[in-house]
Amino acid sequence: MARRQATMPPEDYTEKIIDVDVTSEMEDSFLEYAYSVIYSRALPDARDGMKPVQRRILYMMTDMGLRPDRGHVKSARVVGEVMGKLHPHGDTAIYDAMVRMAQAFALRLPLIDGHGNFGSLDDGPAAPRYTEARLAASALAMTDHLDEDVVDFIPNYDNQLTQPEVLPSAFPNLLVNGATGIAVGMATNMAPHNLREVVEAARYLISNPSAELADLMRFVPGPDLPSGGRIVGLDGIRDAYAGGRGSFKTRAKVDIEQLSARRTGLVVTELPYMVGPEKVVEKIKDAVTSKKLQGISDIVDLTDRTHGLRLVIELKNGFNPNAVLQQLYRYTPMEDSFGINNVALVDGQPRTLGLLELLQVYTDHRIDVVRRRTVYRHKRKSDRLHLVEGLLIAIVDIDEIIQIIRASDEAAAARVRLMSIYDLTEIQANHILELRLRQLTKYSRIELEKEQEELKREIEVLASILGSDALLRDMVSDELAVVAEKYGTPRRTILLESEAAPAISGQIGAASSQSGAKAPMSLEVADDPCWVLLSTSGQLARTTGLDGVKETGQRIKHDVLTSLVKTSARGEIGAITSLGRMVRLQVLDVPALPSTSSFPNLVAGVPVKEFLTLNKAERLVGLVPLTVPLALATALGTVKRLSPDYPLNRDEWDIITLKPKDSIVGVSPADDADELVFITRQARLLKYSAGLVRPQGRSAGGVAGIKLGADDDVLFFGSVNAGNDQAVVVTIAVGTEVLPGTSAGSVKVTALAEYPDKGRATGGVRAHRFLKGEDALSLAWAGRGPARAATTKGVARALPTEHGRRDGSGIPLSQPIEALGPNTGAEEPAQ
């Protein structure tokens, strides 16, 4: 038991103590407190989706005239007005609610237009004295027509003022913006949705009151979060739409991009709902430090207000980007879970509602709002029509009416005389008596009759709406469509029925312990066979397998390839420059061409200059493997074969000692049985067995390869497998004295077998007979056919399909050819 001292009048000092039961007192007090929290603070109303503090903020800002076309005012002023007139709680709760309604990352359709620091996902807002606010345009749709008796008004906390019990809410705010709150013994957590989708569902329900959940889910397939991202798995959403409770996983939107020539990265542009970039960066750093995450070398936050969210996660070479991404989903907030708990107030009672119930409550409310507005307008129009009819009666004899008023001793007598003489009602007589003389100037019978007809027409329309439930529903539906068109935006969140890739198990590479489960994704890039490709324009890339040479070759910006080196993903290759340098390249550093279009931002090759530093007079000749003998030739006709004996502890070295003004023009793998092919600018071709050239050391200067005539130099050098009956020679002749652009020259394709073998250091045979005006070759190539031709910008050019004689002339070209190389499998252009 407990004792309570009763409150006594001041004049009665006799102490009076009443014994009460503690259990009963605590139960009653707790129930009162719980009801207050549930009804007046924590849970939103299912009709307008507003908690009391949110509703009071919007109403008071409307009353203050803080419309979108007016200036911002201090937030502290709004907080003070709400707290002093409507909300009997602290200013902190009011400002926090106001801030949330202005945050675009929290609400799908913000209701307040904030000016200043209203916070971010990682930082709180500035104090209310530093920020300013006004209503957003969408808030007008929540408060419109409050002056037309569309909702009931209730007293404020001290019975001095009134406030709306619920807002008219021209759109389903509870579903569009969601809600979150913790009451006593219950909580609510509702996800935001797309305005256009929700409105379409509401309109369908208005037209089809017996609609089922499946019908509505055709319009509302799932939440649409302000931050975008991806929702993975829709079963929990279906549960929530059916029974009011469920959960779903949200994931960040991530693109795999080539950050530089040697670095691949994961670029995050959207995060799960209410997850900030600073939190993600901190969790990634902690996971890397604790060795939970592998393959990450750096993370940079490039987020700004201009370009939005951008987190760049740089990966180490040799790690599978998809596998690292799966680790990030597992160990960081880049994957988060959202638990749906649709608890809202219906008729003052908390209920757990599914999608159908939520829309039903809202549409019923909106139909009632429009009906009450129509009743109010019908009454106002009818009252005005009644006055206009009285004026029409009086205006016929206005002079007599004035005389009656002047002759009356008081207003009551004048009213009685007007009512008796002209058969007016008391309301009509009072309106005539209240007219000022200056108002008589604007009244004319024609104008009043016109207003009378207009009022009758409007009253008839309003009466028909009130008399037809179908017309009333059509009006509500049409108004919803206007709001959706005005404030709706496209969907931001992508819905995925299931995961696109299997989750990573606890130990990378270990087999799954579950029966029938998929094997985990390998974290590191496997040492699989691949090709490294070099285009004629200096673009470098590698394939993801041996079978993709022809397919991926076409995906490079430039069709013609200078080098195709067979190697493995973790292997090494050499880059030969025109000045006799060999530079070691790691294949993993070379960007891989995607085998599918899953990641369109991955570039198809990068410039060689990102890998090599070349002098002004130096160029890249080709790529070669480091495990086979090589043959190379210079412009002055020197040839050299090189054994694969390279230093292990150096990244670059010289492979030939060049004469002054000499340079390497071609390099190719060459066994003893292969044939070496020289083509000079003066159209001389020489081929002989590679076995005629003895391999030399790296510092040697080579031996004579071909005998050159005056003013002649080697234009092309390469090796061809002996006995290859598909090998061809392509030569393009031009006139060096011809004005540029006046002639594209001539082209000839000849089978390599047509050319006889000659001895080393001989002059070879003629490969192209010049036409009139031609005096040199501009391009030449020999190798396995068919050959491919293009411009340096990757535009394919046609080559003759029939072979010419080895010493014959070429076919005139209509368009210039700037690059020759092996075919990559693409279709030949039409002649």
C-alpha cells in the first residue's frame, strides 16, 4: 500500500492521506504513459502517415505562410511556434522531426525545404539557430484545403487553439516516405516506396474495391529507397505486404572499373538505406586490419554534393574483383538488412497492416476528405446563390429599396419592411442592408445573372458528385494522378529476385560444407592461360581465356592487332622498343577484356604509355613471350636471333647493339624451322629459314639479314611457320611525290608460297610492281591469312579477295589503309 496526500483548499490545513494500492497505481500510470507514447508520439496515423509532431510542424508552417515561393525562415522560429502553440514537449524532439522531413536520404519525397546544414548519414545537423526552412512543394499536397472543413480539428494542449486531427494528405505519405518509431511494447519500421507506383496501386484499388494483394503488387513490386541500391530477395517483401512483417537485404551499387592501366577498382555509387560512406570506410579499414578482407590496397571517398556518392576501393593485382565484392558484402555495411514492421494507428488503435490494408485505409480517408470538401463547396456555392438571387430581386428597384431604408428608424424595421415587400429571407435582407453605396456601382443585372448561371452549374456538378459514389471515386483517382505526375520520380532501387553470385564461405577456396551448395568464388585470379593483345594504335589488353582471342579481339577499339602473345594470367611477357630495349611486363597488370557485358565500365584496353616510358624517338615494336627464341630485324637490314636467357632481377635490358640511326622494325618468336620474312620500302621481299641465323647474346649487334639498295630500308620483318599454305603477303604502294589525299595508292595480296627462298644477306625478289605515280611501299605485312586492314581509328577497310602475282601491280584503293595485321575473326566489309 502507499499513501497519497490529497490536495486541500488553502484555508483547510487538515492533513488528509488516502491509502492506495501500489500495484493498481503503477498499472494505471503506466497505461496512461504507454497510451500517450503510442497515440501521441511514436506511431504514425495510417491515414496521413504522420506522427503528431510532424503533423503539427507542417500545420504550423502552413499557418505561418512558409510556402515554397516565400523565403526561408530560421528553424528556431518554427520550433518555437510549434512548441509554444501545439506541441507540449521539448524543442529537441520538434527539431529532430523537422530535420528528418528535410533529409532527401531519409525520405523518398522530402516535405521540408531546408537551407543550411541539415546533416548527413554520417553527421548530425547544425543547431536550429543556424538553419532555415520552408515547406517543400510536396508538403502543400499534404495540407491543401484545410480551410474547407475536410478534416476535424481538435483542441491543442491548453485548449487555447485548435489543430487538425489528421492532414488531408493528397498522396499516400505513409507508404511513400515510410516511418520509424519505438513506442511502449511495440515499434514501427516502414520502408519508403515510389510515389508513382503507390499512386497507381491506390487508383486501381479505388476503381476495384474488391482487389486482392496480388493485383496491387503488380503496381508496387517492392520498396524504392531514397539511396537507391539493390534489394536482393523478394520473399520477405511479399511476407510484409501480406501480413505486415518481413525483411529484405539491401546492397550497394558497385561497378568494376579500370582505375588506371595497372589497377582495377570497385566504385560504389549507391549504399544501403541509411548507411553512410564514413561508416563503410571505417568498417572496411577495420576488416582489412583484422585480415578479414583481402585484396584491398586503398579506399578513397570522393563523395561531394555535386557528383554524389563515390567510394573508390582499389584492388591489389591478382585478386578477383567479384570475390572481393562478395567479401565486402559479408563483412561491411555494403550489405544491410531492413526489417519491415508495418504498425500504424487505425481509429486510434495500433494495428499491423499489409499493403492492401494500408492502401485501403488511405483511400477511405482520401474519399472522405474529397467528399467533405465537396459538401463544403456545395454549401458555399448554395449560400452565395441565395444572396445573388436576393440581389437580383433588389436591383430591379434599387431606388425604392434605398428609400425604404432611409425611411426606417432602425435596421430591424428596414429588414422587416424589405422582407415583407420583396419576399426576401432574413439572410438576403441583411446582405442588402450591409451593402455599401460604393458597392452598388459594380452590380448590374447582367453580371448577377451570369454569376447566377455559373453558380447553378457548379452546384449541379457538386451535387452530382455527392450523389454518385463512382463520380466521387473518379475525382479522387484523377487528383492522385495529378499529384503523381507532379511530384513522382523514376524508381531508384533495383529489385533482384535472388543473388547474382554465390556468397563467399568463411575460408576462401574451401569447399562448401552444405550438400548441393555452390563452390565458393576464388579470391585470387587463377593462373589461367590467356592472350595479351596489342593493337596498331598502342592499345594493350588481355583475354580471360585462350578461346576468346577472336571474340575479344573485335572488342578492342582498333581492329588490327600488332601482337598476340600466348601466356598465363600470372605470367610475364616482354615489350620490345625500336631502340633495342626489352621491358618486362606482368600480365596481371594488363587490364582484362570482359568475357560478358556485365561490367560495361571496364575499358577495352589501355594505352601502352601507361606501362612504358618511351623516349621521343622511341616506339613500341611488339610484345613477345620470354620463354622462346626471338628474331628481330632493323631498318638497315640487320637480323638477330636471341635465346631466352634474360636477367631475373631486372625490369628492362638491351637486346641488341644498334648502329647509329638504326632501329628495330620487327620482332617475332622464331624456331629454327620457321621462315624469316623481310619486306623493304622499295618492294623487295626476302625469306629464308631462321636456322641460317645463329642465336647470339644480348649485347651482340646481329648479322646481315638483307642486302638493301640505295635509299632503301626494311619496312616489315616477321616470322612465319614453315610450310604454312595460308600465309599471305600484303603490300600497299603509294607515290611519295603525290599530294596527300589525292591518291590512296594500290594494294596487292599474294600467297607467300609464291616467293622463293633465298640466302641470307641477299636482295630478295620483287614483291610489287609500281603503277604510274607510285615509287614506294607505305605498308607491308606477311603472316597467316586472311589479313585484316583498317585505319588508325579502327575503321575496317576491304582487301582484295583474290591473290595477285608476286611481281604484279596492285589494285587501286578508294580509301587509304593505315594498318595491317592478322585477322581476329570479324566479318570482312563489303567491297
